[in-house]
Amino acid sequence: MSEDDLWRMLHETTGMPYGAGRTAALEQLLRRADTGDDRHLAFAARMQATTGYVYGGEPAKSFVTFSWCLAEFDRDPQPYHQGYAHQLLWHFKYMVNAMLKFPELPLDRTYAVLDDMERRYRDAGHSLQAVHKHRYLVADHVGDAGAAERWYREWLTAPRDELSDCAGCDPTTQVAHLAHVGRHDEAVALAEPVLAGRLTCTEQPQAILTALLVPYLRTGRGDAARNAHREAYRRLRGNLSDLWDIGDHVEFCTLTGNEARAVEIVERHLDWLDRAPTPAAAMHFAATAAAALRRAAGAGDVTLHRRAAGDRPAGEVSAAALAVELTDTATALAARFDARNGTSYQSEWIARRLATGPAGEHLPLSASLRRSPADPARPPQPAAPPAEEPTVPADATADELLDLADECLRTHRRSGLTAVLAAYDERCGAAEASPRRSARRLELRAGELTHTAGPEAARDANRAALAAYRELGDPVRVQVVAGRLGVLLCMTGEAEEGLALVREAAAFLAAHGDARERAAAHDRLALALAHLGRWAEALAAADRAAAEEYDDPWLAARAALHRAHVLEELDRPEEFRAAAGQARRLAREVGVDELVTAAALAYARAADDPAETVAACDEALRTAPPGARLPVRVFRARALLAAERAAEAVEDFAEAVTLCVEQGADGDAFLRWELANAYRVAGRPAEAAEVAEEAVLGLDRLGAQAEADRCRHLLVGIYVDLGELEPALALLDLLARNLDGPDNLPRRAQVLEEAGGLLYDADRDALAGQRFAEAATAYRLGGAPVDELRARRREADALSWAGDVPAAVSAVEVCDGLASALSGQPEPPPVVTYEVALAAEVAARVLAGAGRPDEALDRLAGIPARLRSIEAFGEAARVELLTGETLMRAGRPGEAEPLLREVLGGLPPGSRPAIRAAWLLAGSLDELGRPDDAAAVRAEHGLTADEED
């Protein structure tokens, strides 16, 4: 590789994000530079590596490159060294900062570097403002409050110059100092004009927003604190070098009562401790994480997923155990710093971090939780007001009490049933418990348990009631109870016995029961068959129940609801809609909240009109008891999103997530995934990213890889919306690895092609070409030739823009083979015509760039007509523009002029294609020796002769 190539590599690294990729590229460059004789390149590469190590999370490596450059600068000054003198002096600040964070480096050495820094600043005629600031930082680190205050004043009163930290970083340290000494109002006042200005430093505004978290909180600016946390953490969360500041955000979550969010942040960055940028950052993060985990462990059984590292396998770890481990880590590191510094300040400071707990009222931070379900002190939510219940007559007989209880069961008055049965048990002892009363009491007990203890408990009670009625020899009551027992058995996995009981009961009561008993028996049979998924038989039974005429509106409402559910499962939308409407009307008439909620929700699922759907959900919410609101919220959110009311859907999804967490129900990760999508549709990408990241963690924890990967793909789009290219590309690379299997080839190819598109749009064309080639291979293996052609022509295009003409030409040759195979069809579909035409366009562009314009023109012949035949008019005009440009490259302006005039006449005036066509036309006229005509074209389209296209 030539020296020019190495210098080009160095230049290209400046456009890469800080981190492992940039560091690896610089280290490779250093190895190659050291094998040559270009001292300037070796010096420049190390200067850039010093900055890369500091911001890439490996500051320890910067000591070596900085020392090498400083020694080289002093040993044998060269003219090129002067161009780096300012940067070298700036790097002294990196060194002082970094040396404080490694306890194995003696403090005397840090003071020596500070003294050398001061000498060099003086000799170069610079202000000592930055020197005073770093002497303040050393004094603050060792806990010398007097010296820190003195150097703080020296720093603030010294004049700023070009070696001072930027207009965001200097105030950030000042805000941190003011917060440390409790001057929170001053800290906020100092920061306000800074935040109102333009901050372009790599570390801003996230650093100053992080420093403001506690001042905002202590001065009652909750909204500002919340917004600062969200914006700063989003900017910090991908940078290993910012582990210390991420610890500040963990602590802020703990202070504000957001333990769940603190734990999520800890889990996301836990593996960073294994590669912490500095021992100081590890100490701080471990302490803040331990405090958060201890709080979370106190509220319940909390576990975190920990990735593998070294000999430690991946797995789950309890918050309590991890809190102990991280406490030991933090205290041990603090002791090492104190041993180095000769003080106890760091241990005392860490002890305060470890004791952090909520301070003041809860401040909601999460974009996915509306309350703080992890807070053990949170008051219980009020229950819905109970329905009107019967008064238990003081003089009621035993039989009257049992009749009243039966009425309560039939009319869904649960608490009334419990109260009446309690009165019966209290007033009517064993002396009044005749065999019939005992049987009735067992039957009613089974009905009570169905709604309070679940089907298993009710099943056993029904068996006892059935045995009692058989002893009495009451065949009707035997079959009624047997039918109820059969339904419960079908629900609990004993289908054969259960269905036999229900069928026998229905047949007997159809012959011997009254109309109500017949309808109830058919309804029970429909319910049992529905639990077994035998929908057609269930509908037949439900229809028989509906055909009976009886006077029991409560049974009618239940039966109508069951029938609607069966029709929904059978995918008969019109009948389902009518049945749901009937169930809703009957439920309203009886006024039983649980029936109204279920029927309204069924109607919401059946409605065509989104407004009707939302209205039905609103009704369901009004009647749903607290424990039944989760499914209503979820469906209402989905309906609002479908109705293009995403902002409202966000609120319902967030409430659904909160309810899910509060109830301890499974599925909050899936709901967060939906909430993230709603945030994105609502135009709130920052919150969308936050929630999608939470969802991915949760889905991974559940082992739901397919769903986690789909959520990651959503997150890719969100990152693109936010302009965060690197995280998007990293996720696409991960998805491509996860989809590396024969069944996933089409999805893998799509992911690789999407990555190529992002890289292409970012002008990283060589890497884009690689991704397109990988996508094409996956499409080929997946048997998708049209998609393979598209990926190959995109590869050729990217390689052309990357300047790798031979590789681009080779890619064109591959495209030719694919296009020939596809074009051999008797009547190729439009998609084939389209892709073959665009492959010809790219081939022409590549060949023209390779100095083969005549071959390029041959490729373009007839392409516009083919594109117009499938109504691809814009693409046809683009190809004609390329044809005109290629004619000019071939030295044929006379042929280009009429073509360009025709194309220009069909383009919207002022559009980019029209401007390009005008430029090409003017150029052709100039080459034809017609400058006046060329000037007229430029004037007509507002162009000037000396502008570049």
C-alpha cells in the first residue's frame, strides 16, 4: 500500500464514529505506517489515535501515543510538527484527566504532567486558565476542599483562550462544582445561556444536561430534569467512554423513585464493567448500580440477564446478589484510589453513592410506564364501585336465603352471593341442613368458587354437589350441575369426560327441562365445545340456545356473548358484528359491568368504523373493573393507531404496559414493542427508541428471538429517523447474524440490502458494495433471482461511486448474466422489466465511467421505452438524461442536443432533473459552438455559466 493510500486511510478514519471500529482502523494504520519511512504520517496517526483512544473508551492506550508524540516533538522538531503544536498542548488536558482515573498511576506523576503542561503553556504565551481548571480537578479528586475552591476561583478569573475547554465543557464542570457544594439555583442559572446557544462539541449537550440532573431536581424543575435525562442518556448510551455519566443517570433514576428504569439501564450496560474505560468509571457505575439494585431487590424478586465474559457464562443473576458484588467492586476500587491519594475521600464519596435512595416525590421518567409499579409504598388503586347488592333480610328462612343466593348467582351479583351465603352459614347451622339444603349449598359454593378461586377449585366443589344431588335422586339438578362440571373439565384439560357430561346434560334437559334450562344447557355445550376449538359444533349449540324463548335477560346476554365469540373464531364478520351488537344491547339492559365490558369489547373487534371501535372501547373502559382493564386498553390503543390517532394510542399503550407490570402479567415486553411503534408513528422517535430498546431487552429475556429481532428491525428505522446511523448499522449486522440459517435467507438478504442502502446514502460506498454483494448471495441461495439482480446492480452502482472501476465492471458482468436469464421469459412481468432496465442503466453509468461511452450507449438503447411501457416515467426520463450525458462524453453533442431538449420539455420546471437537463443542454450547445443559445438556456432556467452542476 502506497503512502498516498495510507494518508487517505488516515483521512477516512476522521469520518468514523469513535469506538472499536475507528480504533481498529487507526491501529492497523499505525502498524503499516511504522513499516515505512514517513515520520510525518507516523506522528499524525498517533496524534489522531490519542484522541480516538480517549473518546473510544480506551484512554489507557492514549498515554503511550501521547508520550511518543511529545518525545518526538521535543527530540527532533520538524516543520510539520508546528502544525500539531496546538493539538499536542490540548492533549495535556486529556492526560491529566485520564491519569486521575487509574489508581495504579502515582499522584506525583499527575502533578509532574500538570507542571509540564503549565511550563509549555507559559512558553507558548497561552493563558493558564485550562491549567488552573485541571489543578482544581486534581484537588477535587483527592478531597482537598480548600485547594479546590482556590483553584476554582483562579480558573474562573483567568482569561479564556484557544486552549480553554469549549463553551459547553467549561460550564459543565462549573455546574458540577456548584451542585457539589449545594448551590443548585446558581448551577441552573449558569447553564441556561449555555443551553440556549449552539453546542457542537463531541461531549455536548449531554455532559451539561447530565450535570444539571440534580440541580434541576433540587430546584423543583421536574420537567426539565426528565427531559435532560432522556436527551442526555440517549446520546450517552452507545459510548463506552461515557460509562461514568451513565452511572449518574442510574443514580438519578434511583433518586426519583424509578428503580425499574434504573435496573433496565444497569442491565443494558452491565457488561461494560468487564471493559470499563477506567477504574474510576467502573467504581462510579458499580456504586450507583448497586444502590439501584438494592432498592429493586427490596421491592420483589428481580433478576437481570448478564452476558458472558471470560470464564463467566451468560445467565440470570438476582438483583440482590449483583448488588453485593457491585458494592464490593466499588468499595475495593475506592480503597485503591485512597491508598494512592493518601486520603479517605473516595471511600466516603462511594459510601454516599451506595446509600442513595428516593428523595422527594416520584418523578415519572419512563416513556413506557405511567406510574411506578416497583415502588412498594405505592397506594393500591381504588376498586370500581360495587353494583347494587341485595339486603339480606334479618328474618329470612334457610330456604329463602338459598333462593336469594341463587338469584345473586344468576344475576352476577358476586359480593351479594358471598354475603347471603355467609348469612346462611351463620344463621342456619347443621340442624337446619337437610340433604337438599346441603346439596344446594354445595352447588352455590361451586358457583362462588368459579369466580373467586378458579376452575380447578370450582370443579371439585361441583363434583361434591353432583354427588349430593344424585343421592337425592333429582335428575334435573343432577344434569344442571353435571353440565357445569363438564364445562370446567373441558377448561382444565379433561375434555373427554367433560364433553360427555355436557352432551348428556344437554340431551336430558332438552327433553325434560323448561325453556330456560334447555337454553342454559345448549349454552353450556357451546361453551365447552368452544374451549375445545370445535367452532362449527359450538355454533350449532349456540344457535339452539338462541332459538329458545325464556324470561332470563342475564342468561340471554351471556349466551349472546358466547355466540358472538364463536362467530368471531369462525371468521364470519357480518354475523359476528350483528351478534356482538345484540350481546352489547342485552348486556346494557341487565347492567352487569363484566358483561357490558366483554360485549363492548367484542363489538369493538367487530366494528368496521374506527370511530365505532374506539367508542365501544370507551364503554368497556367505563365498566371494566381494575383487573379487567388491560385487554381493553390494548385493543383501544390498536384501534386508535389504525384510526391514525397515534398520539392517543401512545397513552393507551403506555397505560397498558403499566397495568401489565402492576398485575405481574406476562407480555409487557410485547406491549412495549407496540408502544415503540406508536411513538414512532406519532413522530416521537426519541421515546420510540427508548421503549423499543426496553422491549428488545425484555423479549431477549423471554427467549422470544423472532419477536426480538422484529423489534430490532423497528429500532433500526427509529435510529434512522433520529439520524443515528451507527446504531442502526450495528443492529442490522446483528440481525444478519441472527438470521444466518437456510430458513431465514430472504429476511437475511433484506437486512443486508437495507444496510447497504444506509451506507450508500451516507456515501460509504465501498462498504455499501460489500453489503449489497452479501445480500445478492443470500437472495441467490434463497431462490429469488429478481431480488438478486437488484442487489447486484446496486453493488455495481456503489462500487462505481467508490471509485473501484474494475470491481464495478465485474459486478456489471454478473448482472448481465442474471438479466439475460430473467429476460428469457416469454412475457416477463413488470418487475422483471423494471429491474433489467435499471441494471442496464447502472451498467451504462459504470461503462461510461470506465471510459467506454459507446458501449454505455448500446446498453441504454430502448431502455426508456421499456420503462414507459410499465409506467415508470420518472426512471425513463432519468435514463434519457444519462443518455444525453453519455453522448456528450462520447463527443457527440449534436445527438445530445435534441434528446435533451425533448427531455427538458417533459420535466417540471425548477425540479432537480430539469436543472440537470438544462445544464447538460447548455453544455452541448457550448460544445457545438453556440454560446448565445447556451446562455439563453441558462438564463431561462436561472443558471449562471460559472456554476457547477
